[in-house]
Amino acid sequence: MVLLQTPFNDFDLIATCSKSSEWSLVEIGCFDSNGKSTWEARYPTEFLQKEKHEHTRLNKMSLWMREMECKIISPETAAFDLEWLKYWDEKGLPPGMTKLIAIDPASSESKKADDQVIGVVGFRGREVYVVEDTAEKGEMPEAAALTFISYLSRHTILRAVVESIAYQRVLAWYIERKMKETRRWCVIDQIQDRRRKSDRIIQALRDKAANGLLFVHSSHKKFIEQFGDYRPNVDMLDDVLDMVAMAITSARYHVAVDGEEEDYGGMNDESDIPALELDALGAAP
């Protein structure tokens, strides 16, 4: 038997067969592994990208993914709601933002590997703005350093944050060399977040987005797609989300919120609080 079917849900016939080793599955969506149209003569890549962007804007990403990319996305099981996102297209970026650069390194050239993401994220009060980003698979460290320097030349950057992994040391060397060559400087924080990636993404993004405080541009297609598709503990691309999550986490310690430093668990001055009195058995009265 040969089945030719667009999937409708995770329990339809084609989905059931795809989970069995007795069937051979060929999945052909509208995009190939390089993001180009699989049928350029009929559906040019530019046309498909425009259509996908329009579906995203109308909050119809699940329909697009099912009909055009042969992937099932259930809005009910997603961690985020696309309607939470706000767009800064028309009004533009607000003045007086504090900006950070965040880098989510990835050294693997595997087709299933995450992209290496470098982005600029702005903060104004409690609002978060995704300003611009680049996401490239298998990007060489020198090319990444050039992207970093280009962001420094276009924006006033408070500091940069990068996840500390072995590959990062190579990338840091290239960035430092480029900063010396161009005489553009930025403090770089190396972080080692031991939380699960899914935890830090949800903890950083959900509160901001659900309260209408996360702003993107409609051209940020990878971020919007990953945001609408994200499910914890499911193998999927989340590199752009992680980059923004890193920036938000770092900003909690370096960016003033409404004129004050936001407190995220730091030690407070409790000298005016009376000491707890214990009885002879060591119990509180």
C-alpha cells in the first residue's frame, strides 16, 4: 500500500504509520533543509516566505505548518501563544533603550544542529524589544565576530552575554581581536546557566510575553516561528528563543527597571527586621 496524505493530527492514518518501523516514510514539505523551496518553478522561495509570514501575522501558523510543511502544531500544547507578541513595526523602536548583545554559540555543522544566534535585545522599563538578530548554521567564528562588531557599530551596547562552552573560547578570541582592530569595546559576560534550556526559556519569556511586554518586528521570522511552535521536552529548534532568554536573564542584573534595579533574588538589607526569638527547645513561639 502507498499512502499520499497531508497530516491532519497526531492520530490520523499517516501519523500512525510514520511511527511504525514497518512503513517507510518520505516527508516532503515546501522547504528543503536549506530553507529553499522544494519546487522553485511553481512555488518560488520568496513567495512561500511571504505566505508563511502572512499566516504568522494572522495567527494561522498551525494551519500553514500542517498544509505546507507537513508538521503538526497544536496551539493547545504550545508553551506560548502567538497573540501574546507585540510588534514594533509601525511605531518603531522607542528611544532611550538599554541594549544587550546575546550570543548562543553552536559549532556543529549537522543539518539537525541549532543555528548560531547573535542578537541585539533592547530594554525600556519592563518592556523587551528584539531589535535584530542573525541565525546561521555552521557559522565560522570569524564571521560571527564580524557580526558582533557590526552590532557594536550600529548600537550603543551596555554589555554582551554569551553561554560559556568550549567553542565559546575560540569565538571569544576572534571577538577580542576584532574589538582591538576596530577599537570598539564591550564588556562580555560568560554565563553558565545550569537550568534545563526549556526551563530558562519559559521562565524568561512567558511572563514578559503574556503581559504584552515582548516586542518583535514582523521580519523576525525565525523567532516568531519558534515562539509559536515551542513545546518543552520536544526536539525542535529553539536557538533564537534561547538567545532572547539569555538577554532577559542577564538584564535582570544589569538593567534598571522604572528607574530602579529590579530585584531577582539578591540579598536585601534586612537589618531593620527583628531577629526570630526561639524558646528553650529551639522552636519559634
